[in-house]
Amino acid sequence: MKFALAMALLCASTAFAHSEGPQDRTLVRFQTTEAVKNYLRVNEIDVTGVDLKKGEVEALVNQEQLIELQGLKAAFQFTIPQTMLRGPDPEYMNPAEVELRLKEYAAQYPDIAQLRQVGESLEKRPIWALKISDNASVRETSEPSLLFNGMHHAREVMTPEVTMDVADYLLTRYNSDAKVRAWVDSNEIWVMPMFNVDGNNRMWTQDSMWRKNARGSHGVDLNRNYPANWNGCNGSSGSTWSQTYRGPNAASEPETNVMMELVKEIRPVFSISYHSYSELVLYPFGCRPMRTQTAEVVESIGREMGRLLSYTPGTPWETLYNADGGDIDWMYQEMQVIPYVLEVNSSAQGGFHPDYAKWRNKTVELNRAGWQLLLDRAAGPGIRGHVTATQVGLEIDVKDAAGKMIQIYKVNPDGTYHIVLNAGTYNLTFRSDRSVLASQQVIVNDRRVTLDKQF
């Protein structure tokens, strides 16, 4: 199928020799064939994006690779704007500008915004996260947490704009918009606009197409470095020069550990990791044929997000290719987060480096519907509560009215739990190891049910 073939290429182990700069490569659009697909995969070409409707794939190739592709009778055209290779519009934010803007927000809105350095990068740059809530300095376990992060990949300059817009929208409208006030008062919202600070610095100063972090001269793809399914399904590369180099071992990079520690602390119910480009909504898992235990919920929300944004939804292995060691797999598998990757913008909009004046506002305004859907859904169908117990290792078996197992939920270390569901009747069994502590039937309608337990 043309659709599956085109999508398979986006994650197909993209690479370039680190001695090559962007000036040594040509940005080309191919009609996908089996021969082209196999060549790009085997040679770990830097596949930059896809156009699903046209069945086309875009890649950066050097002169030798272009000649070899011509030998395969590959149909290609040099129609992608070469301005992408000249570097991003200077209006986009660099690490220092992101930090300054976040500090301004925290100073201007001290009651509802708290800025925190959650860690530092390999090159000792601070990684910042802004917490937005009505009691920003207090941990309120009765409220759900949500996380919005940008720039796992250094050249994807639109992603800090989208995440920074989350903060700007909420903070500037808190006193004038009742819905915004309800979101902020009812949730703990975390915004991390620029995760890969070292890589972005290198993108601005050395190579406008730099993707990875700043490990040595080669870098590590942070979104192939998480422990879940790391090196598990041929969805990353062990070659340092590959654009999907996974690192020498799982969680080898300090940035990866910063993200993991924050997620372990705040236990978000939902997460969006913003990437570019290709206009996709992706959800776990990255390895064929894995699906989430709660696929009915995870995928229905993803499809709704895709509908609102006119993006294509799906798992990476369905719509792209195997991708192991990604953040959404780890968040779902280990932390019970319902996570999404949003690939914003298209080739026609400038790929990694859209014209700022033309596309920045259009992109952030379009994407508001995605993150706002999750803020609404956090208050929607589901069950949230706090379990007070002397027992450890508490779990909740969630079954539907017919007795089908929906989910086995591990209660968070602080005793909180938040189970996102569709409307319906559910039977909950609270247990420690194999000892049943309590059972209860709960009817879930269109609003979240609160259920606290003490054992």
C-alpha cells in the first residue's frame, strides 16, 4: 500500500556521516517504491518527512547516493524549498531566549506559574519546566498533571513555539477566560519548551540540520534512548553517525534521565511531545505488533485529536516504521501516562524551518485544539482518587460490566491514581499482590468520578 510504504520511511533509520554538513547534501522528494524504500533503509539515509496523500518521501542525500538512486530508476524532484538547508528564521527562539521568556512568565504571574530547573544537559545547560496551576508552588495530589514538551530533536524549531504558546495562552487569559481559569485551577500543567538545549545550540551555531544531542561529534537521538523497548525491534541504529543512533545503552544521556525523573515525580495523566514535520498524531507502541492495553481509550483520543488538527493518527509501526526507545513507549509502559507525539507542519510549509512570519502563528493556533482536548479530557470520563494503605504494591484491576479486563493500574507511590476510561460501568478490585482489599462497581458518565479508599 502506498500509504503504509510512505509512512514506513519516516522512521527508517535516517543517517549522515558527521563530516558532512547540510551544504554537502541535497533535499529531494521521491515517489516511493520498494527499491527506494529498501535503499533508504539499508543506507540509513536522513529521511526528513513524508507526504501521505501523494505517497512521497523526502530525504537528504549526497551526490553518490543520488547517483545510486538514479540507477534504481527512482522518480525524484528538487522541488522542496532549499531554504530549509540555509537554517531557521532567526525569529525562532534559541535556548537563551526560551530561558528568558520563561523567567519573564514566572515573574509576571507568580501566583499561577512556577519556573523550575528540572536538570541540566550534557554540556551543563539548564533544562527548564514551567508549572502552571492555581497553587503553583504546592503539590496538589487531588489534581491531574499534564506535560507538554518540545524539541527532542534539535532542528525542529517550531516545537518550542507550540509549547511556549501553551504557557502564554493559559497565563494571559487566566483572569479573563472562565474555561482557562477552570483548566488552571483544576490541573497541574507542566510546560517544557526546549528539552534538547545542547542540540538546539549546535543547530544554531554549527549545522542547521542537526537533530541529536551534543554527545561528542555524533550525538545521540534522545527519542531512541528511553529504556522501554530500547534496541527492541530494529527501530533505531547502533551506528554513531546515524540520525537514529540510540546511544551505547538505554538512558545513557543526561537529558533522557531529566525527562524520566520529572515524569516519575509528577506522574502526568497525559503528555504531548511535539515534533516536526509531517502532520501526524502518534501514540504507543513503536514496535510491531504491540498495542496498548487501553487501546480503545488511547486511540480514540488520538483519532479525535487528528480530526481536530486534520493530522493523520496512528501508531508508529502502523503509519511509519518500527521505532524503539521512544518517550511515548516508556511513558505508557512504565509510568501509565497516555502520551502522544504530534508532528507539526508539512514540507509545503517549510519542513523543519518554516518561514516564521507566515507559519508560526498559524501553527500554534491550529495546535491549540490538541492540547486543549487533553485538558478537557482530564476532567472527562475516568476515575481518580487517593488510596491510603499500609500495604505496598497496590494495584487496581479494572473490568467492564461484562467482566472483561480493561486495565491493571499500579497505584502511584504517593497513593494517587487516575484511570482514563470511556463512559460505562466498571468493576474495580483494589489489591496488594494477590490479596483483595476491596471491590466496587463504578458508573462513569461524561465527567470524572472521584473515589478515595482507605485500608
